Amino acid sequence: MKPQRVTAWCAISSAGIIGPYFFEENVNSARYKEMLENEFVPAAQGMDCVEGWWFMQDGARPHRTAEVFRLLDEHFPGRIIGLDYESQFGGGMDWPPYSSDLNPCNFFLWG
């Protein structure tokens, strides 16, 4: 019997917390993009957290595909902090390659 695995994802801002969203299957680029498109972006728009806001994500492989960056760039043009974003799209900021995980959720949300 294989152990059950669940991945939790959420966003945090001064306006509040968006999520959490749970992935019961392995997170791949298509599943991540679908969650962003169908869950996160509408929730962020509903909280007025898109226009003028920055989106920051870590360097996980599913986060770094052209499809995901295109979707994010559509809503957060030039305001993305993420590994490989700057080299693929210009603007934004690259995630520091050898930094510890700088995501505020790791410090303020997860135990």
C-alpha cells in the first residue's frame, strides 16, 4: 500500500490568505496552471490583489514552465518573482538560485 500524499498551496498578502488548495495527485505544470487559472486568479481578482501586485513563487519545476509563466504574465505583467521568469520573459525578478526558501508562507502560515 502506497502512503497518501497531498500537496497544499496557498497565497498570502496584506489583503489576506487565498487558499489553501490541495493537490491529491502529483503536482505537474498542467495541474498547477489549472489551479492558478481556475482558482487562484479569480480569488485574487475578487480581493483586488492583481493590478499592481507582485506574484512570487519558488523554483519548483512545475512553477517554471512557459505555460505557467505566460498565464502569470497575463495577469502580473513584469511583476513576477520566480526562478527562470526573468530570462524567459524579461522584467520581474529572478528567484535567487541558492537562497533558502524565501516564501513567506513557510514562515507565517505553515507550522
